[in-house]
Amino acid sequence: MTISLIDTHAHLDMKEFDNDRDEVIARALAAGVTKIITVGTDISSSRKVIQLAEKYPQIYAGVGIHPHDAGRVAQSYIPQLKELAKHPKVVAIGETGLDFYRNYSPKEAQFAVLREQLELASELNLPIIIHTRRAAHETIEIIGEWIKRHPIVAGPRGVIHCFSEDAPTAKIFLEFGFYISFTGAVTYPQSKVAIVAKTVPIDKIMVETDCPFLTPQKYRGKRNEPSNVVLTAERLADALGIPLEKFAAQTSENALRLFKL
Ligand SMILES: [Zn+2]
């Protein structure tokens, strides 16, 4: 039986892929990765991911401002994102969120840019891709306020990408209507994230590479790429005690449902 997986979070626009992007995408397909959501981090990278989505049928795009870039957005960034989001292959707003680990942007800028992108996602009826690092409390607070402003939605709200928090935090995001996505970090020997994954209902789990970052243990130290999402899926299927084929089919179904692919 061949598996079919979706890499729900990649950064294929980044310069790390400039020399061999075609080969990277071919390797993903050969490994059973049938679709890739490639995610913008600022206006220029959001434009680039749309170009990639136009070039490759299996690529879809997210457009958004990463918390690292929140401090240097132009006044007009929301209308710009709104215009970009009209493209038929744009399936989400993001990535956005809060990052108090690196703190590349002032907190107040991160809060404002997250709130504004949440409102944009509501306006456009698109799911939101959330990055949260050392900022779970504040992320919960801002998303909680957003949900109070928009209590009724037809489908899921979005995804907490690269989930690295504990089980009680996962539970709060699940109750908010979010899916939980895991990276290759689950394969690291010291990682406890696979244990957290066991507390998440299987119809809410997705997998991603976040490439070129977070290379699974087997190739750690090298550049990450979408074909490696198979290693993350193997680790999680093992932790959950289910066959890889079943895990792949279920998580792909979840991604199709969330992003309406
Ligand atoms: Zn990312």
C-alpha cells in the first residue's frame, strides 16, 4: 500500500531551495507527499509562495506576516494581504502568531499584527495558521478575544503549527476549534511532543515539515524538505499505535477539510 501525505507547512520560497526546488518537489511526490502548503512570512514571501502555487499543481499557499516580521510591516499590509488572498490557490492566512523566544519584533507589534490578521481571516472566511513560541498564554488570550468577537463559524478556525506546548494547552486550542500540527521535532530523542499527540483526537492532527527548518532526527543537521514529513508521520503513527497508512490517510483528510483543498 502506498501512502499519501500532505505537508501542511513548508517554506519553499526560501533561498535554501533556490538551487534545486524542482528536485525537492519531485522527491516529495516520490515519497508520497501529494500536496504541500507553502507559507508566506511577509508580503514579499507571500507573493513568492503564490508564484510557486501557480507553477506547481500540488502546491497551495498561505499569505501572512510572521511574528518575527511584525515590527516592520507597512501601513498598507492588510489591504495587500487581502488582495493576495483573492488568488484561488491561497488557502489560509498565515503564518502569524507570537514569538517571545526570539523576540525579533516588539511584543505590541506582534499583538497588533496577529489581531489584524485574525480579523482578516474572519472577513475572508479563511483558516488561520498560528505560530506560537514561549507565548502560549498570550496566544490563548488573543485568540479567545477573537472568538468572542466571532462566535459562529461554519468550520474549523485554523491550525496551531509546529505544536510544542503541553497537553492542557493543546486541549484549549482544540476547544477553540483549532487543529494541531506536528513537525520533525517529534522525532528528537528528548522530545515529549509525541506523548502530547496521543491526547489529540486523530481527526484534529496534521503533519508538516516547516522546512527548511526542523529536520527530523535521521537527517538532523541537513536542510529539511517536504519528503521528510514521512518520518514525522512514522513517529506519530508509532506513538499512536496505528498503521502508517491509516495515520497518513486520516491526517491528509484533516488537511483537506481544514484548507478546503
Ligand atoms: Zn513556518
